[in-house]
Amino acid sequence: MFTIKFALKNIVSRKSSLVIILFIAFSIAAFVMANAVFDGTRSGIEKTFSQNFTGDIVIRPKAQFPMSLFGDETPITGNLSELPELLPYTDIFSYVSNSEYVDMAIPQITGQAALRFGDVNFAAYFFGVDAQNYVRLMPGIKIVDGQPYGDDENALMISSVMLKKISEELGVALKVGDQIQLAAFTGSSYTLRAATLSAVYEYSVHNDLQDKIVLINPDILRPLIGLNSTEIDSSLFTKENSGLLENLDESGIDGLFGQSEDFEADGFETEDLFAQEDSQAQEAAALEDNADASFAEETIWNYIVCSAKPGVFAKSAIRKLNKEFERREWPCQAVDWRAAAGMAAQYIYWMRLIFNIGLIVIIATGFIIVNNTLVIAALDRSKETGALRAIGAGRRFVALEYLAETLTLTITAGILGCVLGVIGNSFLSNGSIHFGNTYLIQLFGGDTLQTVVRPSNIFGGLLLSFALAIVAWIYPVRIALGTSPVAAMEAVR
């Protein structure tokens, strides 16, 4: 108790104490505010992706290459046309959709194709999903025109940014209800399809990659990218789509139909006809085969995109889901939004890292100055310490007295700094600071600065002030205890 009283008396008697406290307090405040900005960027980036197209959790097949919702993420050589299927899909979807951690689950197919307008192609990423449920799962998507397509509609949806780009390029206003031709390169040939534009949507926070996403009925996407049987699509031979066939090799068409022979329909020999019962049996078998094929096509999916239930932490849910997948020996894995976004999130991650490093350098410089100030203040009292030892003060008393002074200064400053940091963040958040830069909008998940002060930030500030006290105590007390009492007394005289 005497040590604490003596330390407090020394602090009050020194004019430099107030300067040191204020210096440390502002440094701690900067630390709290910087961490609030860090948390704001982390929340913003997560919001940018999880509410727009990745969800909270994504179930994907295990693969030998890095894989995101856009496909193969292998640098330079990524190939979106060879994505593995999610197997066994029916069992996985049943388990995930009924999981205690998952609120909604939407299966998805990913492919790469082009929106084709005559000779002009617009490359895009195609997400084959149930549009109506997908829009419910992604709160960042807002329909601005039209309606999400139904399960039985040959339709697609595009973003307002893509609509504007296409309209400006073509010089014609593309609108809901228009037919759009689609083309995908599969192997050595092009696969062609057509779909109706059912809706236009926009993202709450968009980036260039998201604006290239086209939402499409999976029943159109599967044959477009070669995921089902080679069945002729009658939509290709409508009057509107006849221009798509002009680029086909004429010899190829002749080769396809040149071997056929004309026949007359005025009569048939009875031996050329099947018996009625055989015909009925064949028809029943064909219907059964078609039903099996239809079911097989409906179970071809690449991903399951999920939203977590309220109050469920995605990271914890992912660990538990993966543990269950391993137990059941299913070749799939659950990943978070960052892994699902793949390279799409990497450049934003590096921007955030550079931003954070800059703030850390500034704060570290401030703390170095604070630490040096504490050390110099302690060293200036080495003669005083020697005098105390000369009149009988032990080494333990001196060490504790130095520690009490340093802790009192830094902890007081730490509490004051945390209070200032919270107040400063309140001003930042309520100051309506708007961004015009696209990258900053993606970093913070909106066009307004939003900082997040978490309890961990306050605890971190107090812990840092305590660590600063220990660092600023060790070296000065060693110098003070190493001072000879006789030399200190002579210096006093």
C-alpha cells in the first residue's frame, strides 16, 4: 500500500505525467478506431459477397484444383467447363437442407457462355438456380424490372449494369420479354440455345465480376454446357433463331442429311410395322427411360449455396458440417464466403491488407514514441532511486514502485483512450461519410463509412496499455537498480 501511495505521489508531483497520459490515451484511441475500421472493412467485404451471390456457406465437391463458385480457380489455365458434380447430391441436399445450422439451401450449376446478338457476343458466368428462392436467399439482390422466372420457364435474369452495357453496345434498348440467344463452346463445337429475359436486377454493392453473372433456369444451362443428353432444342429453329445456323459448315449439314433417302407415304407394307403390343411395350419403355434421364439431369449440380440460421456462426457450422461429411464419407466440403468467391475476393482482400498495414505502421510509430517517453521519464529518476536505496529501500520496493507508476500511467491512459476511441468511432459512423470510389464501396459494403467497435477492440486496447507498461518498466528498472547508491548520493550533492 505504501508503494502505491508513493507511486501516486510521484505521478502527481511530475508535470510530465499529464503529457504522458494524454499521449498514450490518443495512441490507444487510434488503436481502437483503427480496429473498428478493420472490422468495418471485414464486415463490408463479407456483406459484398455473402448477400449477393456466395451466401454464408457453400457445399462443393472435393477437387484436385482450387475451386470457387465461378469454377476452376487455377491461375491462367482455369477451365469452367469441367466442374465435378456434387455426389451423392440427393443425400447431401437432404441432410444440408434439414440441418440445424442451415436456414435456406439452393442448388446451383455454374457454366461459362455468351449472350449472342448477331455477330456480337457478351461473355458471362451463368448460374443455374431456382430464381425465386435464390432472390430470397440473397438479400443484396433487388429486382428492378420484371419477375424472377419460374421452374417451367425458359428464361434468364441479368443485372442492370449488364443490360446497360449491352444496350449501349448494340444501340438498341434491351428489355424484359426479349428473346436472347446463348452460345457455349463445348469440346469442338458450339451449343446454341435461346431464353427470354424475365427480369433485371441490381446488387446492393456491386463489382465488375458480379455484374457478369447471369441467373438462368438450370434446365437451359445443363444442355447449353453439355451436362445432359444431346437432345435437339426446338427453340433453335424458330424464325428468330434461324440466323444462328448461318455459320454452320454447309458440308457438315450435308454430311448429316446427305445419306437419307426419299420415301413415298402413299402406302406401307405390314411387315414393316411393329405389332401393336410390341409398339405399346416400346412406348412404355421409352417413357421409363425418359423419366430416368429427366431425374438424372435434375440431380446434376455443382454446388449448394446456403444461408445460416439466425444466431449460427458460419465458421462453427462449416466445421460441424465437414465433420459429418467425413463421417459419412461423402466427397464434398463446406466452405465460407471467401473460399466460395475465390479470386473474385482476393484483390479486395489485398486492398484491405494494404490499408491495414498503413494504419498499423502509423499506430506502431506512435507507440514507439510513447514507450521512449516512459523510458526517458524513468531514467531521469535514476538518481532519485539511488538515493532511496541509500536510505534503506530494497530492490523489491524500487521495482514495485516503478511498476506501480508505469501501470497507473498506462492503465489510466488506456481507459481514457478506449473512451475516446468509442466516441471517435461514433462521430465517424454518424458523420455520413460517403464514398464515390468503387473499391472503397466494396471494402465497406456500401457507400457510407461504417465502423464496428467490438468488445474485443476495447479489451485489446486495455491489453495493449498493460503490455506497454511492462515493456516501459523492464529496461528503466534495470538501469535504476544498477545505479550505485553511493554514486547516486554524490550526484545529488
